[in-house]
Amino acid sequence: MSEFVRNQWYVAAYGREIGRELFSRTVCGESILFWRTEAGAVAAMSDRCVHRRFPLSQAPSHLAGDTVVCGYHGFTYDQGGACVAVPGQTRIPRTARLTSYPVTELDGFVWVFIGDRANAGSTRVPRAPWLDMPGWTAVSGMEPLAARYSLLVDNLLDLSHETYLHGGYIGTPEVAETPIVTRVDEEAGIVHVSRRMADAACPPFYAKSTGITGRITRWQDIEFTPPCLYLLHSRIAPVGVLPGADGADPDAFHVEVVYALTPETEHSTHDFWAVARDFALDDQGVSGFLEENNRTVVLQDVAALNVLERVIAAEPDGYQELSINIDTGGLAARRLIAKLR
């Protein structure tokens, strides 16, 4: 039985990745062809011709106006996946149609609906508005992960690993030392995990981007919407600087770390990441620093999780893992994901 959660929206790409070239990405085991119409809308359909399975993303397949022409035998499809021309005859077989997928663009992401398309309109698309919001600027990327998606969920819901895996970048001793508070909004289907550090060392990731030289008050508030969108609301300020009674927080630096977790296959994942900030908006040096350093952190996670995938694949059945208090967020996420299956 497949482990994929269906009837859900998943991030397939950044909007900038899709243009007037045929583009393919596998989501939940389904190879999908993406392209933009001449009007700029994103089209998504199965990436194989109905005739002899030739991948439509493979040259010499190409776009002709708002149709896709298969590079093997010339079967031609419109933006909805219907075949509109076949070689050697005028009659088009009734079954000559590709699976098409609902798509939407929000917050710089292209989302694709995996499952019964009749459910797409009633299924909420999670939001990360800071990625495309006035007063904020963002850097972003995507790294392929040769590991199952559930390992990335566990990784992101337990940030104590920052102390050990990401020392010198975002990890300090206080992250692992500080207890977490986990809360589950059952109605909304969201896991919240908070870690509030009143007096912590300032890691290089924040010291060099904000200019803070001393110790900091550091808040990490996670909001995970299963199966696929993770938000880390990060607040950094000098020790003792807190928001006002009215919620105003002008003396702090705010960073929104976004991950879109998209299963590729049952043992590989697309790890989309972004870092948005409300300070130094026009400083390209800060943008370049955050992009390089966050990508380094992501690659450290990728390396560790790739190793873990190989270990799990080789272990005997019946292995019992151990969980402790720091795992409450990850365990809650597992439970909500299981309910969606």
C-alpha cells in the first residue's frame, strides 16, 4: 500500500522554474509535465504520451502554441490533456487523453493537486505569504533528498538537532537545552511546537545577518500543516527585548523559514526551502549570506537523512525506535498524517 497522502495540494515547483519550455517533476510517484500557456497560465498533465509512453518532456517533444507535440510520433495535446491530432488519420481515438492536474500559484509556489480532482476546490492550499509580501524579502531553493518524506518531517519538527548537526551555522547549546511546548489544533489539523530561549548565544546565521553582537532572546515557533507545509516563525532580539503589550515588535528581527515537503517517490523527496526576513530588505549581501548559509544547513540535513534512509532500508523488521520529550511534535505530525491517509 502506498504511503502517499492523496487528495492534497503539494508544491511541485517555484513559479520561476516553469516557462515556455517543457518541464517535468515527479510528485507522489506521478511524473507530471508542466508548462506555461502563451497567456502565462501553468498547465500540468501526465508526462507520457498515450501512444507509446514517450516522455513529453523529452526532446524532440516541443510546444507548438498552446499544444504539446510528442517527439516520437507527433501525437498532439492541448493544455487540458486532450489529444487534438494524431499521425496518419483524422479520427482521434476517444481514449487519447492524458491525465491533467489542477494547479494554482500562490506565494511563489506552483501547487499541484494529487488525487481526485473533484476534491481540489474544497481542499485548502496552505499559505506562506511572507514569500511574496510587501515589507519582506526572501531567498529560496530546492534540494533533492534520497530519503523518504517522513524522515524530513521528523527532522524539521525536532530542532534540537541544530545544536549538533548545524553548529557554526544556526545551532547553539541553548536549542537542545530548552524544553519545547507542543500543541495540536485538531480542528485546523496543525501542529504547533514552540521553543522560547530568553538568553542564548547568537549563532553566526543571525549575528552576521542582523548585526547583533551579544546574546539574544530567540524564539522558535513551528507551525506544521500536514502533509506538506512547514513554517518556522523565528524572532531574534537582544536579551530582554520583548514585544510590546499591543504586539508591536519594532526592535526585533523576524525571519520566516518555510519548507515545502513534497514526496517524489516512497524513498525520495523534493526539499523546497525559503527564508524570508523583514529587515535589510535591499541588502544583497545579507540575501547572499542567508541563501548560502541556509543551503549549507539544508545540505547537512540532506546528508544525514540520506544516511538514515540507507540504515532504515537495511534494518530487520520489528526494530523499535525510542522517543523522548523532544519528539512530541514529530509524533503529533505522524498522527495527523496517518489520519489523512
